Amino acid sequence: MTTPVIVVHGGSGTVAEDLRAGAVTGTRAAAAAGQRVLLAGGSAEAAVIAAVRVLEDDPGFNAGRGACMNADGVFEADAAIMRSRDLRSGAVAGVREVRDTILLAALVMNETRHCLLVGDNAARFARERGVGHFGREEVWTAKAEAHFTAVRAGKRLDNRADTVGAVALDARGDLCAAGSTGGVLYKLPGRVGDTPMVGSGLYAHPELGACATTGLGEAILTHVLAYAALQRVHGAAGAAVTPLAAGLVREVSARWDGAAVGLILLRPEGTPAIVHASDHMSWAMAAGDGAVTGELSA
């Protein structure tokens, strides 16, 4: 039996001072939720969903209840999930006013022959199956309103961390990766970043591992970062994994004028890497029945 591991992140970027303590508390709570699933014999898939749901319900993060608005003042969310055992994935993009977007992505993976559904049709599919909490009241926060108003007035904000994600390895040796996001604050309506894109926002493979990315979506998409990171660390072990992943993240960030870029990954045997090129990235992890650890890295 494999020692189960879960790693979560709360987004790379710049976290406003008043949100920093909450970012640490939130990611640790998410890792603990995933750990409970794994210790009960649950799958990596169930563990990452449990972890991401905690983050989606925490208004301090840019996903679910804490999502930001686009330039029309509308909430448009993306999410994705992928598992290693059969390389199945599911994603949704541009779904309006939904609190638990990761559940929609899992529905696509498990109940359709497709990989990605978008917009109103993704919402309709979920509603028909009784999945998802929809409505502006489910996702609106004073934080989102204040940020939207400030950007519309031409102000620059300190808080620019985006996306939440998780990767897990279960006792059977299966891996899974998941991510959810409200996208970029004041983005053009219809803009979709890396989060729902297999290979860029996430990837899971039995021989490569699992990876979830965060940061500027355009940079991550261009470099197919999740898959590239797993290829970069392929064959590495132990202490060699993190420097290899960190080097790739720095390369991508540098090519995009210092854009925020980060990722979490697990090798198939459970070796983690948690790296970012940004002011901050909150993260947490748990292995086996050990203590949950995590911090806001700078």
C-alpha cells in the first residue's frame, strides 16, 4: 500500500496583508479535509474534490464564494479535474454564478464522454442533474464588489492571487489533480485561462505524477505548464524534484516579464514539489496520518 499524500494551493500572486493569515488557515483546512478522505480509504479523486470544495467555500480565495467579477460585473468560473488511472478528465469554463464549480467538472468527467463543457450549456447540464449551487447570492462578497469598484475606478490592487488547486496520491497508488478559479479580476467576458485546460492547468498520469498550476493563465497556457513540469521532473527523486520544478517556473515567469507563476505536484511515489515565482503562494500538505503543514510562501 502507498502512503497517501495531498497537497493544496491557494493561488500564486500578491496576497493583501489582511488576507494572509486566512490564506494559511484556509489551505490547511483544505489539506485536512483531503487527508480525512484518504485516511478513510477514499480515492485521490474524492480527496482533491473535498479539498477544493473547502477553498471554494472560503471567501478569501478566488474561487467559488470568493470569486472575482469580470468587466461586466459578472462572475464567470472555471474548474477541472483529471485522474491518473484512466487519464479521464472533466472541465467546465465560463459558467456564471456557481459556488461549487469543481463538482460540475467532476460531473463532466464521470457522466459524459466529453472533457470540457462551457458557459450556459455546462450550467444547464449540471442543473438537470441536480449538481451545483447557482445564483449571484451564492458567490457575491463584499470583497469582490470592492475589488471590482476599485479596478473600474483605475486603482491598482494588492490582492492578485488566483486559482485554487489540489493534487493527491491515494493508498492504491492512483493520482488526481484538480483546480477551480474565478478567473482574472475585470477580465473580458468570456476569457478563459489555464485552469480548465488539460496539460496547462493540470495533468495526472500514472508514470509522471500529478500537477496543478496557478498564476497568469496566458503564460501557463503558452508553456503547457502542468505537463511540462511533470516531464521536467520525470525520473527525478527526493531532493532533486523541487529544484527542477522551480527552474521551469522561473523560466516561464521570466519569459512573461515576471508574471506570477506557481505549481504543486506529486511524483508517482509521493515526492512533492511546491514552487512559485510570485510575491506569495499559500499551500498546505499532509502525508499519511501526519500533521498538516503549510504556509504563505514569499
